[in-house]
Amino acid sequence: MLALRIEAELLAGRTQGTHNHLNTRARSTLQQIDTTIRSVRQIINDLRPTVLDLGLSAAVEWQVDQFQKRTGIQCEIRDDHGEIALPDHCATAFFRILQESLTNIVRHANATHVKVELRLNGGWLSLTIRDNGCGLPPGGRNKYESFGLVGIEERIAILGGTCAVFSEPGGGTTVIVSAPVIGGPEPAVPLQQEHGPGSAVV
């Protein structure tokens, strides 16, 4: 694309002042190439955010910081393990799940506080997103607005992992996803043990 842009720019420069009609066409082509380059860059970033070059932990910290600045919602991060080597597809999936969860919080939760945790146990990486919002209404998981949760489940299922959503009306929502990233047969800590008996799996 850059090579094509150079050729179009040369053509535009050589026709300026001598071939007005051809120069106009060359300039128009140059604008189309610039638009296409921007689109391609955006697609590349959507497929794998460039912030992941810094590692998943750094990317999560950056995303949460951006979320807090944009929404004013107080955020807390807990990450005890630091950076670990992850395959690109794993890091991208976890990052997209975080983005989708934060988007859901803004759209539906009416929360004032969010806590994000990354934890590595027995070769399994877990991402937990908790909010203190209004929670999901009974049957909310099955409503048409729940495409975000479906997307999260699909992303983690591709990794051979698990997804659990705990919510009570007025009691906030917790999303926990876990997937094998280093090669462990089972998560070291079952997800259900992290919640009290009053939690509801939606």
C-alpha cells in the first residue's frame, strides 16, 4: 500500500500544472489510498491490539486506566504474577474479554467501582471483573441485550477454558474466565470456591 501511495504521489506531482484533469484523478486516488491504509491499520489493531506488544498485564493496566479516565468509574487492579509469556491468541482473547466486560458495565451496570484481577494458578490464567452495580435481573442472561456475554463465552471456549457469571439484582456482577495457558489439567482453585453461598450463576 505504501509503494502504491508513492507511485500515486509521483503521478500527482508530475501532472500538477500541466494536466489538470489527470492531476485531479491522481489526487483523488491518493486520498483513497490514504483512507484504505487507515482502514487496514485499524483492522490490524482490531485483530491484535498493538498495546499487547507490552504484554497482557501492561495492556490490562492501560485499558483499565483508559476506562477509568473515560467513565469516571473508580477502578482497582490486582495482578500478582506480573508478565508471563502467552501465545498471541490467548493474550488477545483475554484482552477482548476485558474490553467487552467493561463495555457491559458502562452500558448496563450503573456501577461506581470495578475490580480487575489477573491470576495464574496451575498453568491456568484467570481474569476476574467485578462491579458494584445493579446486577443482572432474573433471566437477564437470556435477553437479546446479552450478546456481550455470549461473545465472552465464545472467546474463552475457543481457548478450552471456562466462563462463569455471578450476579444478584442490586448486588453487582462478577465475570470470571479461566483458560489453560501453560498446560495444566485443571484450574488450581475451582471458580465456585471464590463466592459465597448466596451467589447466583447466571
